[in-house]
Amino acid sequence: MSEAHIIQLPLFIFWAGVALLAGSWWLALWTFKSILRDEHKPQPQRDWSVPTVDTAADGDSPFHHWDVRFKLVALLGFAFLVVATRSPWSALIAIFLAFAAVLLARLPLGRSLRRLLAMSGFLSMFLLVMPLTAAVHPGDTLLVFGGWDWFSFNLRGLQLALAVVGKACAVALLMEPLLATASLARTIEGLTRLGVPEKVGQMILLAYRYTFVFLEEAHRMAVGMQVRGFRRRTSLETLRVMGNFLGMLFVRSFERTHRVYAAMQARGYQGRFPAPFCFKVTVGDWLHASLWLVLGVGLLIFDRLGLG
């Protein structure tokens, strides 16, 4: 503690900072929700047998025309290089590049905002916990409010938290142009062409597709329970009913898997899915992949040289 630079501040500055942080966080959430509310439109009854990750696969953008194998290698490689950076300024540049990718892919901003909104509660804990718990190193700057020596705010911890949050947001934004600009089956086929075991690809495809079927099954069962007068309470009877509910859901899911497998065998399934996709490499695929990898390497060099 004696080797760190300590700055004594009045206690009211701490409470003002807490109020400002809470107000900024509330304003950001309110803005996100307002944008999502404006983009919300009534939709017909959803087909729960169809996954939603690739709803924008029919678009027209450079990401849609990009060979999925090159896209996987380039964007995942860029994401790993982003994670290897340390500076919050490097993370900010990565967020800008990922957001530019979302715009170039012509994807709805609501999807990306929902992804960030789902992460906001978890990531906000880093901004609160890391400055208060980071180990004190020589040369650190500590803010002590109102003489509370036991309650110090480490600015280096805040810098680390900002870097972690920024990198997480950048990678999350990058997943939209990576997954939403091609059908899920085409993406899985691209993974298998890159060396991922075919069985793993089949498991991913089936698990994701039928997750929505099982969720709809659970929803129908829950509606049936409510129609029959069930209300959740803090009682042993509620625990017994919920246990029966989960057991019946497991049994129905198990029976459905047998029916699905029998249907697949009736259609000629012998351990492999047909591969209807034809991949054709173009010069543009190489150029796009090279551009993203160069951007990632350049960002890492920018970070390691201390420019960030």
C-alpha cells in the first residue's frame, strides 16, 4: 500500500460518482430498450422447429457472399487477437471495427443490442468488483474517499475491467456477422470442411434446432398447468408439481428423440447428413480474410507497443 500513489478525496465525490454511474447505466438501458421497442413489430405465429440464429442469411452484403470457411477462420482469428489485447483503448477500437462489421453486414441493430443487453448485468460486475479487489502493485493509483483506508478504488483495476468489458462487447458484436449471414447448416458444413468432426457438427445442428421444439413443449405444458389452476407458491406442493413437470418434460423429450431418429432413418439417414452446399473460393474471399487478420494483428501490435 505504501508503494502506491494514494489520492485522498472527499466522501461526497464517491456518492456523486455512484449516482452518476447508476444514472448513466439506467440511461443506457433505457436507450437500448427504446430502440428495441421501436423495432418491435407484430409477427405471425412462430415456427418453433426453425432456428433463429440465421434469420438474416438471405441478405445481400459482402459478409453474405463471403465463403463461410474463410469467414470462420478470419473472424474467429480476429476475435482471438482481440482477446489477446490488454488496453481499453485497443478494446474500444475493436468495438468500433465489430460495429462496422455489423453495419456492413446490413443486420438489424436490435439483434446486436439484445446481445449486449443480455450481457450487461454480468459485465457491469467487473466494473464494480475489479477496481475494489485488484491487487495493489507498485505505481498504482488508489482513490481513498473520506479517509476510508480500507476502501480504496484502484484505477489500474478499473482499466483492467474496462478492457475486459470492451473485449467481451467486441466479440459479442462480431458473432452477429459471423453467424447470421449464412444458414446454420452451411456454417456447420464449413466447420466440418475445416476439420471439425462431422459428428460434432451434427450434434450442434440437431441440439440447436430442437432446443426450440422442447421450449415450445415446455410452454404448452406450463399453459396446461395454469389452465388447471396451478399457481407457483413457496410450498412443498409447488416443488412436487414442478418435479413432476420436469420429469414429464424429460419423458416427452426422450420420446420425441426416438420419433425424430426413426423419421431420419426412414428418409435414408445412415450416420451422415447430405452435403448440398458447394463452396467456391474467389479472390475476394482471400482478400476479405487477409484484411480482417491484418486488422487483428495490427490491433495487437498497437496494443503491445503501448500505443493504446
